[in-house]
Amino acid sequence: MLRALLFDLDGTLAETDSVHYPAWAGILASYGYDADWNFYQERISGRLNPEIAAELLPQLSEEERWRIIEAKEEDFRRRVGELEPLPGLVGFVGRAREGGCRVALVTNAPRENALAVLRALALEGCFDPVVLAEEAGAGKPDPAPYRRALRLLGVAPGEAVAFEDSPSGIRAAVAAGIPTVGVASTHDPSKLEALGAFMVVEDFTDPRLDELLAGPGRR
């Protein structure tokens, strides 16, 4: 029986790369990087900020990298008012909750960002628990955030479905044993399928998602 839905944040609830990408590209340009969209998808999207900064800016001290991260995230939060939920998301989450499913958020994003996005999308209070990688001991692609969510919800992996848009997120959910729906808002559908997504949708208007709510919710 399907008891819980676990959602990623960036790229799954809303197309946030349109805000994240220019913020990162501007910072990296000052350090000699020509960070085009492919660079962003392969080396930034879905990863933790400290990992990104350590890999791309190893010449800087940890303190300098944290200042850059904080400036980037402040810029992101100033822009979250531009965001809109992916089509069909609000209705789908509402139907899931009405049907008795628990709905959780599992994200690599910092808490301030996660809360800012939920406020901007008018989704505050819809997700319980909100599981942050920074509180789980490791970030995606490690399965630790998803395992923490399962523990907090009191459900088995087969009683949940995860929704993820990024390769790192799908790897994390699949490694936790959770059937995973790929949301093709940022990456090629075939790549998400190859990583283990049992279904790939463009957004939450796909009629197969309501069939998922009505059925056993596992493959």
C-alpha cells in the first residue's frame, strides 16, 4: 500500500535552475569559468554547495568559499518570487494528502532556501517532515536523507514513492530502495530512466500519477 510521497525541492516542485544557474555562472565567471548550461547540469545541479565550491574553487580557503556560497544563496532567495510550481503539482499534492498519503520534502537545499521556496509556492505546511541533507549526515546522491525520511515517516521503502529531477537525487532514492518517478524538468528522460526511475513525467499533470495514487504505488 502506498503510504507516503517524498519530493525533492529544486527542479521537482519548481523549475529553480532558472534562478540557481545565473547566480552560479556569475560567480564562477570571475574565477575563469565559462559555465554554460551543460556545465551547470553536469557539475552543479543537485549537488551540495560545499562540494561544488571545493571542487571548482580549490584555490580558495574554506572561509572564502563559504562567503561565496552565502552570497549566492542570498541572491537566490531574493529571486524566489519569480518561481511557480510545476504544472499540476499543487493539485496532485492535495489529492495525495486527501487520500491519506503522508507528503515529505527531502532536499539538499539549505533550510532557509527550502522554506523560502515553499513560501513562494504557497506550499508551507504541506510537507511533513522536511528532511535536509545537512541534518541527515550526508547529501544526495547518498541515500541518507531518504533513509532519514523513511524513519521519520515510519514507512518501508516499498510503501513510498520518491519524485526526483536530478541524477544525484534519483541515485539517492533508488539506493534507499524507494520506487522513484523521474521529473524531466532539467534532465533528459532517458538519463533518468537509465538511473532507475520506473516512470518519467514532464510535470504533475501526467494522468499516470493519479493511477499511482489509486494503485499499489510500487513496481
